[in-house]
Amino acid sequence: MENPILRLGKSGNILYVISGKKFIKVDSNTGEILQKAEVFAKDSKTRRFIIDKDVIYCRDFYRLYKIDAGTMEIISRWELGSDLSSDICALGSDETNVYASIRNGGFAVINKSSGEVKTYAVSDSSIWDMIVSDRIYAGSVDGNLYVIDKAGFKVLDSKPIHKKNLKSLLLEGDVIYTASQDLSIAKVNKNTLDVIDRKKRCHNKMFYIAGIWQDCLVTVSPPCGEMKVWNKSDFSLYRTVNRGNWDSFIDGDRLYEKADNRIVCTDLNGGICFGWS
């Protein structure tokens, strides 16, 4: 890549990369660059995106862009706020809507067919991660886990799972794994919000959940420069790896990471590590 990688995502066999003003598509098996497009007029450090079939939804401060994943052209854009007090914190989607959490507890729901936007007040603090499933499961800055009905957008349940920002969520079956700035991870029953298990002092600084590999949960702490692999059954530590970057994720048996202007891919079964730039 010509510029450092800002964000990295994957859909099918294609890796999607934001680097500078460009979106770049990379073959996840060969590392071949398939397409480059200068989508944005200016650089920005606030961009994050989700991939929804043939469409990319990318947030940038308080703006939301709908981008054709084939042509890499902007189809639509929405201004969901006006300043730092109303920027977009997290994104999710389903067959009907795109969901954007807005700083200080708001939600914007965008109908994918019509583009109509509806707004709702959900919590008293910002929501930085969400899972869109049968319902929306959202983690807030004050450590609460919210269950939100998608039809009427009412809060059905909430529970204080952590003491600080619940910033990372992962759903597996009826279990939600959570990671917080109180430096703990928790295993939560999706239906009751009961905490099944908890592990304190997982890292010394901020971290997030990168994914699940076999019977293990993988967390990454960029400030500590480390990854940790935990047994899901009892949260015992299986292994520590002395490297860690933002936006790493697991897909199947592969770990994908960004390192400056390179994509690093590791086969978790064989320990083979290779990269593309």
C-alpha cells in the first residue's frame, strides 16, 4: 500500500482496505490487489466501515456513506449529526435497516430501501459496539449491556456487566462475550443477561476481542503490544503473543492484522505468517 492502512475488513475472499483517500480490494488468498478507488476527497482518521453484501457502509465523524462494493463509488450519504457531540460511534445492519449509534446514547435507523432516517434515544451514555441479531445487543460507556427491540426500538432489558466502557462484543450461539476498559472479559447469557463467567485483569491496558478460534477467545491490546488466547470454557490463559494492533480479526483459521502499510495474515493452525503490502 502507498499509505498506512487505516481500516481492514473482509467479505468472502476479498479484503477491503481504507488507505488514505482510497478503498482497496485485495484477494485474501493471494494478496493480489484487485481494485483501487479514490473514494474520498480528504484524508480522515475517523472512518470505519461494515460490509453488507454488495454495499459498504462507512462512517466518517457524523457522516455515513453508502458505497457500491463493486464500483467503489458513493451511492448515498447522510449527515446524522453536526459536531463532535453527535458523531457516529458504531454501525450494524440487517436485511432491512442500517443502525448507527450516535454519541451520548442516540440511535439512527436508516431504511436500506428508502434511505429514510429515524432517530431514537436509547441510553444516557454512548454506545461503542453492537451486535445485530434477532435483537440489538449494545454495550455502553457506563458498562451496561442493552437489549433493544428492532421493531419498535424499545429497550427490552439492560444490565451493568462492567464498571467501565463495554467497548467490544462478540456473539456465539446464546453467549455474548464482552470486553471492557475495566480490563475484564465476561461471558453473558444472551437471553437472561446473566454473567456466566468473568476474568479480571486480562491486560494492563485497553484491549478488544479479535474473535474466536476453535475453543479459544482471542483478545488484543495494542497499547501493551500483545495478544492473549483464552480457553472459552473457563477463561484460563492458553497463550500470549507479543504483538498487537488495532482492527485485527479472526476469520476461520486465519488471523488478519494491519501493520503500517502491510496486511499480515497468520494461519492459526500451522503458525505460518505471511504479509502483503
